[in-house]
Amino acid sequence: MDIKDATNRIIELRSIIDRHNHLYFVENNPEIGDGQFDRLMLELRTLEDSFPDLVTNQSPTQRVGAAPLTGFSEISHNIPMLSLSNAFSNKDLSAWYQRHYSMLDDTDFEMACELKYDGLAVSLLYEQGLFIQGATRGNGITGEDVTLNLKTINSIPLRLHGEFPDLLEVRGEVYFPKSEFIKFNAQRELEGLQTYANPRNTAAGSLRQLDSNVTAKRPLDIYVYALAQIQSGISFNTQLETLDYLKSLGFKVNPNNSLAKTVSEVVKYHNIWMQNLSSLDYDCDGIVVKVNRLDYQQHLGNVGREPRWAIAYKFPAIQAQTRLMDIRLNVGRTGSINPYALLDPVEVGGVIVKQATLHNSDYIYSKDLRIGDWVVIERAGEVIPQIVRSDKEKRTGSETPFTMPVSCPSCNGALVNKADEAAIYCTNATCPAQLERLVEHFVSKGAMDIEGMGGKVGVSLIQNGLIADVADIYFLQKDKLIQIERMGEKSADNLLRAINKSKKQPPARVLTALGIPHVGSEISYLLMDKFTSIDELIASDQETLLNIPSIGPKISESVAEYFNNPNNSRIIAKFRSAGLNMISASTSSSENTNLLANLRFVVTGRLDNYSRTEIQDVIKKHGGKVSSSISKGTDYLLAGQDAGSKLVTASSLGIQVITETEFESLINNRTG
């Protein structure tokens, strides 16, 4: 067979296999048996082995795993992946409806009702109908590139059906079917391997495997539930219209979605599925209710990290009974004293629970919880388990009432109540427990990302007097570090290198790292998109903050209170002195440019002067985009040592391959 005949037959086979894949995994309506399907795959694989230049990323043979990765790269979501607020009762749902009825000038609105999957949210990006990139939700702003693992899920189309747009991004939930999970665990038990606790965690772990061959062996599935962005002349009026369109493109859309015209119809939908959960082959912890009209969604907008136009109406939580063995306290990074329960271990919804949150002393006293009580534990989805009530009929008289201490359990500092808050706070600004929690947060991956400084290292630095506040991290010296137990010269060098590297983090990361109450990653990025620098944010007033969409009184007051604190002002001054990046990308023109605007890069192989994360940051800093897989939309393949199969793919698609030196020249030439 010559290459022309091979090309035609390969195209034909891929089309046939894609169709039968869709019928089997999406429509649940197979037309051929496994044997016939296997023979088609064997023929395609044999032809591709004979003509390797004809292999593409979208071939059905490429669903199987690729070479293991050394780590996941980070992807920024063009459209943030928001989380949902919750309703736990009909009253909550009615209040949500009434708020939006008022915001829409007393206009009734229809609602799209969807089942809420207990899986892992992902984003799928298509260009010219081809699947080119997939990412986890992460913190909603950035996620991890899991493209290779997502390609192993048969219900995700590698190429779209019918007339597709130039660009399409959809959101979906990856899950491990319950029936397959039972078989999976049974096989592991047969092989003498440890079984897994529940489908949700197993799905998440499977999707984050560095070796996609492992993921390929796990029968993950997906339901697509939202259209994030599209570039075409097509327009839609409602949420359910978009789902019908996505289904026509080959995506798996839940057949149980429904339209409700009133709150009572939503409640009926909720109750029906609450009573029929056992009929579903996936974990479901509630329903999602969305304003159906897209123009109404646009009008309502978002508040913080949540869309106003959608809400999760949760099913009642799973409960179990056990003994409350002790009540202990920890100190949060803001000084809050947080009680928690030590429990006699008990299984709740497939998870062994040993601890439960107790929120604050008012919570304990209002429920009259005593050490030694039999208590009812409740767990809803992935929410931290909590104690609902004690079983007073089982008391023997040996139970011990809890008394909140008057001094901090860490530093013996005085405890105070803040106005309008149930929590009690330690007033000692030098409390070591507060500092430990703050350092832990400050160096974490979502904040300054200082590798090698988490956990015991941070605690040790505090205990040895090297850190009195988080800014001291940037003034650590090697001669002091090597005096700490188990901190040799190499470890000290690595730590100092990581600390120095973190100075380049964008100001939104710095703001996140400060640990300001109510100011997480998403709010930090939102604020630094509105201000030219952290200093400009500090100089702003609450009225200015309140004019920013999604910023309410609680956030504005928290920001103002933090920066008005003299101790915090001193820390910010030390950050400036240490050389942290305090200026927003939009104004740091000397470092951030549009030199690579509208150019898409794929990076492969080992580079001499950059880590994978560093080179991606350089590309993004200059306005370029980074993808994990090559497509016709790729402009450059940046190839280092041991580049592998992507060189062949780039050559077959006519993609320009450049070296590290040529990449630097590309930037320099555009600068000139």
C-alpha cells in the first residue's frame, strides 16, 4: 500500500472508529461488538505503525497513554472556573430566586436544572474542531495541564462532529462510574493491592497521574455542562440550548437535565432525584439550578468567586454515630482559635472520619457537646465533616463539658471577641502558632510557591529565631541556615535559590500570600487587575474598592483593616526592600510586553537555561500562549534536548521548530 492509499484508509478508519466510540461511550447505543471494534483499531494501529508520519494527536490510537511526565504545567483559564453558592433547603432556594427576581425588575425567569456530579471539574479547549488542551479547575484562575490524561477518556471527542467553530472551550466533570469502581477495587483486591476509598478521590487521583498509561487503564467518564467560550457566528438564548448544541458536536451531555418554570418545579426535580440516587452510576450530591436565559445571566453577573445566576441545591448529608474523644484547639494564621473534635474513627459515605470541625465555642455550647458524648457526624460531599448533635440519651454522667480557655494555647496571649464574630482571637502579634500557619500559607504553591520551605522547615526556622514575620524569609542567610539541624549546605543553597526565585512572582501572588481575611487567589487577581501596584491598592479607599465588581463591604473592610495595621505596613516595607514584585503586569512595561502576542508555543525536551515553568512564564510575560500539544494552530515548537515525538508531529504539520537560542533571538529581534 502506498502512502496515498494509506492516508485515505487511515482517514476512513478514524472516522468509523470515532463514530462507534461515540455510539458506545456517549450514546450508550453500540452498533458493533467488541471484536469488530478491536479489529478496526488493530488495522488502524498497523497502518500508523507502517506510516508513522501520518499519526496525529487526534487519532483514536493516541487515547492510550504517552511517556510519563515529570510534572504538570500550569494553565491560566481565560474564563475563570467559578464555584457555586449552596442552598440546603427550599427556603434557601426561594430566597435565591426572590433576590434575582428583584434584580431583574420583578421579572419571573425559567431555570435549567442539572444533576450535580461529585467528580473533578475540567476545562476542554478545541481549535478548528481538534482537542488541543485540557486543564483541571485548580483555584479557578489557574489549573494543571492534564491534556494527555483527558485524551484517554473515550467519551471526550478528540475531534468535533458536524460544523464546528474555530475555537471552543467547554467545562465538564470527570467521574469514575460507580459500577466500574466496584469492579476496579475487586480486581485490585484480587491482585493483593490496596483498594480505594471512593470514586471521587479515585477519579481525581487518576486524572493527576504523571503517567497517562495509568490513567488509560481506569474507566473514567465525563459529562459536559457548560460552554465557556466560542468563536463563531452562532448565538444562543438559553443554557439548555447551549447543551443541545454541545451534544450535537459529540459531547456527552446528561440526559436528565430539565427546565423548571417555578421554584416548586425545581423542588420537585430535587426531590425526585434525591429519592432515585441509587439509579445513577455516578456520585451525585445535589442539583445545580441556573437562570436559563443567557442575557439574564449576563445581567446578574458574579459576586466574588460565585455566579449570581446559579446555585447548588444540595441533598441532605450522610450521617453516622461515634464517640467524641476530645476537643482540641488550633490557632489560625489570623489568630482565630479554632476548636476541632477528635473522634473514634467511623466510616461516613465511604471515608474514615477521625476529626470534625467545631467552628467556634458558640457552636459547641449551643449543641451542648461534651467530651465522651455519642455524637452524630455529618458529611456532605467533600465538605469537612461536622458534628450535628449529641445523643444525650446515651450519657452516663462521665462526660466532660468543654470550657474555652481565656489565653492562647500557643503563646498564652489574651483572647478577645471581635465585634459581630463568634470566633475568638489571640491578640499577640508575635504568637508562634499564628506565624507558623501564616508561613505555611505564604510559601504554599498557590501563594509564593517557595519549594522546600513547607511543613517542618518553616516551623524549625521560627523556633530557631530566624523568622519573626513572613518578610524575614527574604533576609535569611546561609551561615545561619546551616546551623539548623538537618540543614546542610546543599539544602540551604536550594532553599535560598527558591526564595530568590519567588521574588519574581506576580503581585497577585504576593497579595494572596499575605493571608488577608476574605482575600484569596481569585480576589487577589481581580484587585491587581484594577490597580497598577500593591502600593496603589494600599493608598485606595473603601469607596474605590466597593466600585469594583464582586468586591463587597466585607472584603473592602478587610483590605483596609489589614493595610492600616502598622505591623503589616512594616512587613510591606520589608518586602519592598527585599525586591519583591509589587507592580502589576499591565504597568511593568519594562518586563511585560506584547512581543509574542497571538503566538502559540509548545515546549518539549530539556532546556539549558530555563525550567519548564520558567520558559512558560517568559512566553506568557511577552503575550504568548503555551499549549501542551501540537495542532495546526501552533506557531512554534520550542525544542530542547531529548525532544521526542513532537518533532515528527511538528514536521508533518509544517510547524516551525526553534531552539532555545532561536527563541531568545526571536524576542530580541522583536524588541529591536
